[in-house]
Amino acid sequence: MQQRLTILTLTDMKKDIFRFLADNAIQYERVDHPPVFTCEQAEELVPPMPGVHTKNLFVRDKKGRRHFLVVVRYSKSVDLKALSSKLGISNLSLGSERRLQRYLGIEPGAVSLLAIINDVESAVELVLDADVWQEDMLQCHPLVNTSTLAIERGDVERIFEITGHKWRVLSIPERTR
């Protein structure tokens, strides 16, 4: 039986994600830090810890029928047009704050692969960059941008299974400057 959580506020989100992790024996390393809204701020304010630094993009297709959470290395600039083509869909664009709240139950600045615990209908498709997925540990926010967790790839995979999310690993196209 899959565990599903109802999350109402940012404070509740932080508490519930840690309960979810504990209830499912997901191990992690944690550091708390000032709020970070960009990868540059994270580089400056997040103390060193193991794992690949990730960035997460919440995107949708042109008609807003399909939604994706794209996880890449923090330094990668994603070519959304090329990714659209690779996924065989039309015109990817960033999802709005309203859609982010509706599908993943989080605020901008805290987008994280852990937010899938709020996607009880598995409406969001997970796409992980092959470059990230080859690493032993991944860094992510615990649904707020004032902490960072490092979680082993095997435990990340277990989170996907527990929540009933399918995922795919692709070489995400990078935008050329």
C-alpha cells in the first residue's frame, strides 16, 4: 500500500517530508542554511556536503496536459526546445506558480524531486539527466529552500517506487550559449 500525505503549509511540508523519510527508512545527510533561490546562491550559502548539486525544472507541454519534473546538474542550462523534441511533445515551458502548487504542493524556490510525495495522482512525469543519475548521491531540498539533503541514489529510487512514480533517465540537451 502506498503512503500518501496531505500537506497544507510550508511548516507542515517540512515536518511531513521528514516523517515520510523516517517512516520509509530513507537515509540522508542534512544541512540547514539561509534561503536560496538560485544555484548561485546555493553555491555560496550551502555548506559542502556529498552528492551532486541538482536543479529541478517544473515544466509543461503547450496545452498544459502533461507536466514534468526535470532533474539536472545545477550548472546545466537546459534546452527546452530540444528536450521537447526528445520527449516527443510540443513546446515545453516553465509551469506557473499556480500549477506548481497544484501538482507538487510547493512554492517557487523549493522545487525538489521530493515534491513528488505531494503528487498523489502521479500526474507529474519524472525525467532525470543521465549525468545526475550516474552519481551515488543526489542533493535536494526537503520542500523548503532553507535546508539541503543528500540522499543515496538507491533511496531516491525507492522514493519513486513508494510514491508510484515512473521515471526515465535521458541525456538532457544543454542550451548552447
